[in-house]
Amino acid sequence: MDANEKRALEDIEKYGCHILHVLEDETHPRFSYSIGIEKRHSQPELIVTGLKNDLAASVINEYCTRVQSGEVFHSNELYSGFIEGFDVTFKVVEKKYYREYFGWGIWLYKGEDFRVLQLLFPSTAGIWPWEDNAPSDYTWFLPKLYAT
């Protein structure tokens, strides 16, 4: 086990999850995701796309804290308290995206036997990414990793 793997396991034990940040490239926006939440609390991991690392980490930590206190998040329902001034929703990530996005999750769970929710938020104009009038410069930051 290398130092990064050891640190990830220590974070999961101490904080309930470990957060990974992936830089933007030509085909993907920046994204951050958790590992360890399902292992510790039997609730899905979380991916946040398009937000700066510090805000994404804050969102993931809020999710982890709320899961640790017993809250359960359901797909397609609105929730507050994650991004100031905006409600958010969650959608179940399809397994076909796991190898592309969740390498550390596959390492931790020794395969793809774990669940992930994608956090989605509206544009500043209140438009959700699945709406017909959602601008492409906004939807690029929220790739559709879910079926419905």
C-alpha cells in the first residue's frame, strides 16, 4: 500500500470519507468525488462536477456529515444547505461511467459494487441541466452521468 492509499483509508476512518479532485481537461469538467461513505455508512458516494475544489469539498463534507447523522438522500428530490442560495438534487450515476470517473472507488471497493449519486444544481437563472433551454456552457460542467 502506498502513502496515498494509506492516507485515503485514514481519512475514511477519521472523517467518514476521502475526497478526490480531478482536473478539467478537453473532454471533462473538473470534478470531485468521495470514497468511503458507502463503506462506513451504507449510503452512496457523491460526485460533484464543475465546482472549484474548495466548494466541491465543502459540498461533499456536508453530504457526508448529513449521511453520518442518518439523513438519506433520494434521487430527483430537492435539498437545501449544500450551495448557498440554491436547492440541489441528486441522480443515480450509471455504472457505465464508473471506470471513467471513479478509479479510486473501484480500488477501495475492489470493483464496481458501490453506488454513486451525482449532485446537480440549477444555473444562476434557475435552469436545470436537463431543461431544453439550458445553455451549453453551463451543461458542459454538469455531464449527464445518470439515466433519469
